[in-house]
Amino acid sequence: MVVVAETRTALQDYMHNLDRLTSYVDNKGGREQVDQSQNVCGSLTRLNDALFKPRLHVACAKPMTGRYAYVEAWGVENRWSRLFGAVLCEVMIYE
């Protein structure tokens, strides 16, 4: 049982190393479109446990049109290990 408890704690730490999810929308495909300020839709952070809810909702700050949607995950900067887990089971994009 001690091994299970240690594994569960390690998994929770791994999950809680996630700091932020940022979404982007653009008409062009490719990684170079991420991190451009004009393509940023919105973000969720770990404040108020917003990232750890079963359903996440990212609202764009302004109306955006595009063919591609990107989601970028960031790890917590001030931790010993910056490894994190981020799994998105379903992504729904709507107007």
C-alpha cells in the first residue's frame, strides 16, 4: 500500500506542475503561428484551480476567425521538476 500512496502522490505532483494553457487561432498551419500576439485567443491558469476542473472553457478576448486552433501548455517555473501532464480528451470550437 505504501507504493500505491507514493505513486498517487507522484502522479498528483506531475499533474500540478501544469501552470497555464493558452489557445491560438490562425488561418495558417504550423508551429510558427503559436506565440504570435495577434493569434492569441485566451488563457487559463492554475489560479483558483481553473486548470483542474473536468471541463475547461477558454473564451477569446475578441472575435476570431481561422482554420487552425492550437493549445499550448506551460509548466510551473519555480518547481524542481518542470515535467507536467496535459491531456485534452475533446476540444470543441464554436462561435
